[in-house]
Amino acid sequence: MRPQLVIVGAGPRGTGLLERIAANAPELYAGSGLDIHLVDPHPPGAGRIWRAAQSPLLWMNSHAEDVTMFTDETVRMAGPVREGPTLHEWAGLDGRTFADRQIQGRYLRHVHDRAVADLPDGITVHHHPRRALRISGPREGRQQVWLEGRPRPLLADLVVLALGHLDAELDPDQAALAAYADAHGLVHLPPDFTADSDLSALPPGEPVLVRGFGLAFVDLMVLLTEGRGGHYDGDTYVPSGQEPVLYVGSRRGVPYHSKIGYDWTGERPPLPRFLGPAEIDALLARTGGFDFRRDVWPLVAKELGFAHYHRLFTVHPERTAVAWRDFEEKYAAAEGEADVRALVAAAVPDPADRLDLAALDHPLDGVRYGSHEEFQDGLRGYIEADLDRRHDPAYSADLAVFLGLLSVYGQLVRLGDIGSWWHGFFSYLASGPPGPRLRQLLALSRAGVLRFVGAGMTVTAEDGVFRASADTVPGFAVEARALVEARLPEPTVGRARDTLLRGLPADEAAETADGLLRVDPADGRILDGAGRPHPRRFALGPFTNGRTPGAFTRPRTGGPAFRQNDATARAALTFLAELTGAGS
């Protein structure tokens, strides 16, 4: 029989893997043919998240010029570079446009079709528009992938799980709130991809509590305002009368930082500097393992600081008190946060030019307002200041930190299990909403359609309603009959609604402490409890401890997802070639 490869998930990750298979097959696989089965109920390329059947009001979260599905010379991989157009080149868009998701879906379909066309003769792709329910089979033999509505399984010599974002069961807190809602006729919308949520249960004019201030909230904001007939007249929002009143808060109490609104110019910081391959090798070689906060975070902080100050000293030297060479030497020798703080205080006069990661992460810590209305004014001022700074190249050290974050994430992928905190911190600083969305948010706040609750937001259910309060405004509380959990479900194996993932035997598929699927960072093979890689099962994506930053890659930034896709494609092709004698 012809060898069979099953890829479960035909969205961006599955498409990227297919592109790498097409690129590597001429070198690694030739001869007896190969069947590749793509299993996904949604269209190949776009998948669920980027499908055409969603509101055109929903945008991508990146400039069109910052989105590519093709490798370039900066990707450190064994396979060949196959360059291709960025989204803005393919779609003929201004590079600074935030394209809608339907356009991105069409771009992804183009990438899929091109990858299929680039496969060597004898390799055939089959799409199965069904859900994969479970996988079975011995470690050393053919696998069986069972599909919904099909009595017999697909037989596979190898299986790759590229499942993307998954639905999840509620955590205990959410489950208790949902049960209370059912018992008292309230509305509780769980974490979800916002385009799939039934928002019709949120009536016009009524207060709605929203827990979460990230990208899922931005989508919710759009669908409940413009999506209900409102519109913007310059910086003013003109309501349709169909909007609810959104009371939003979160742990931080502020929205994610705006996307940076200017281009890079001049010399890039020479990264990595303090967290590169040698440091990762040393961490992996520790006999007792490593602790993220104790062993890794100091290296991360020093790397981000180096990126920041390299830019500040070399491009804005008038705002520094010493020469870069002198500062760099002392910065490299500094040990601990106290030494760095003292050095920076002496060398950088303006506190606005100093990098304070703790203050960035928790801007409302210790901040208290005397009234709810005072806080509305205060947070609008914070957001306006953030927008001004993120669009002012005088603060281009912020963009250097962004490049530092990308470099750091590319290194940390090799460590595997580092906990979930880092991913949230990265997303908050580097993967925030487009500037225009935050300007809309400000307009909605001024119009009274959107109200800020604050940091440390808590929600209780009592007296037949939901009640929200926060640390930022002592004594303030708001009641509502509806609560929206505005965030994506946590990508944990144990609570995933995906039966295939949850059905992986515990002795064959290990989880991290945060519930992510453990994979070999070298090629994505699923690891068991003893750390042994499964010879015939791979996994890529946000539900694994090899997850990478963002949904897509910026051109010429190294692309750890590309590196992973290439390694998995080469491992799969090599295995199949050895299995069948089809090597070149």
C-alpha cells in the first residue's frame, strides 16, 4: 500500500506544514508515492478561525506587511527556503492596512493551493471535511484515525495533530457562574472564539459584565457596536440604540498595548545577546532542571533591556548621560536587578526612557481612584498616552523591545515547559490591538457604551445577579444579568472538548503542569510520561508546550513556527522514506 500521512487540522498550521513538506520532498522523498490526508470540517487553508463565514468587520491583528506564510533567509532550518508573497503583496494592499479576516482566509487558501501544486508527482492530497474523533494504534505500527460519520478509520503511517485553538470545558469558577446563570435566568457566555458566540442573548441598553481586556474583547466590542448598526463620525461614536452597556475589567484592568504605528529605521539591536543558543543549552543541561522565574526570567529581562538601551543610546544619544560603549560594558557586567536599576538611573535621566517591565506588566498596581467616573477619565488618559507613545518614533526603543520579545520567544521555544505566564506577558506587550481599535474604544467610552471596571476584577453571583468589582475603585460595584468571558479557552489537554486530544492515553501522551501536551522541541513528536517520543505521532500548535508567538510570522524575523514546521516535515518524510524505501 502507498504510505499514508494524516494531518488533523487544515488551518494555518496544517497549511504551513504542507508547504514545508512540498519544499523538502524533492530532497527526502521520492519513488513510491504518498497520500496526505487533511482532516478538518472547515476549508483547507483558512480553517475555522479565518473562514469566510464571519463578519467583515473583524480585522487581523497585524499590518498586512507583517504577515507571511513563507520562509526567508532568516529562518534557521535544514530545509530549503521557498519565498512567497506577504499578505499585502498577494492582496495588493497598503502594507500598513489591517486586513479583514476574510482576506486573510483567501490568502491562506492561496498558500494551501500553491503547496499542493508544488508537491512532487506521486504525492496526493485528500481533504476530509469531518472531525477527527480519536486515534488508536500501536507505537510501532499503523495508526487508526477515526472520523465523525465514517465507520472505518483512516489508516496512517504517521499522524500530525495541527489542531489550532480548541474549545474547552469550563474551569471550576466558570462552571459555578454558568450553573448560577442557568438557575436564575441569567446569561453566561463562556470563553470562545468571539465570532462563534451567540451574542443575541445580550439585549440593547442592558449592562453586560465583560471579563477580559485582550483581543477577544476587541472582537466583542466591534460586534456589539458597529455590528449592531452603530458607526463612527471621526472620533465620535454614534449609537444605533441596539448596543448593550459593556462593563469591562481584567486582572490588569487595561487593554493590551497598541500595535506600534511606525516603521523600523537604522541598525537593529544585535540579538540574541544575553539569551541565545548557548544560554538555552546551559539551561537544558542543568541536572536538576530550571525554574523560569529564578533561572530564565533574569536572562529575558536583561535581553529586553539590552534591546531597549541599544536603541536609545545609538539613536537618541541626547537623552543619555554616558557613551553607549561605557554603558554596554557596565550593563553586561551588572548582576541582578538592583545593579541594573542603579546603572540606568545614572545613565538615563528621564524615567520615561527607562525600561520598567514590572510597571509595564501591572500599570494599575497600587493605583486607586475615588470614584467610578474619575477612573473613566484616568483610564482614557492612560490609553491616549499609550497610543501617542506607540505611534511616536521618538520612543523607538519600544520597537526595539518588540524585536527583543520576538528573539526571546524564538529561544524559549526550545525549553518546552516554561509555564503560561510568559505567553500572556508577551501577548500583552507585543500582540495588542491595532491603534484604530483603541481609538474606537475611547470613542465608545466617551459615548457611555463602554465602562471600565478596573484591575483585579472579581465577579460574584448573588441575589439573582452577577456583581463585579475591582481593586482600582474601592467601594464600587456594578450588577448585571449577563456576563461574557472575553478570552479564548485555555489550551489544556484535560479540559479540551476535542475528543481526539482528550482521548490520548495518559501513559502515551504527557502533559505539562499547565495542561499543555508535551512534545519533543526538536521535531514535535508527542512525548510520553517517561519522555520517550512517539515514533508515529506529532503535534504542533498552541495546545503544546512548543507553542510559538502569535498566529503568523513577520517577514525576516526568524520564524520559530517555520523552524518547527520544517523540522516536523523533514522528520515525517525521513521516516516514511525509510519505511518504504522511497528515499532519494
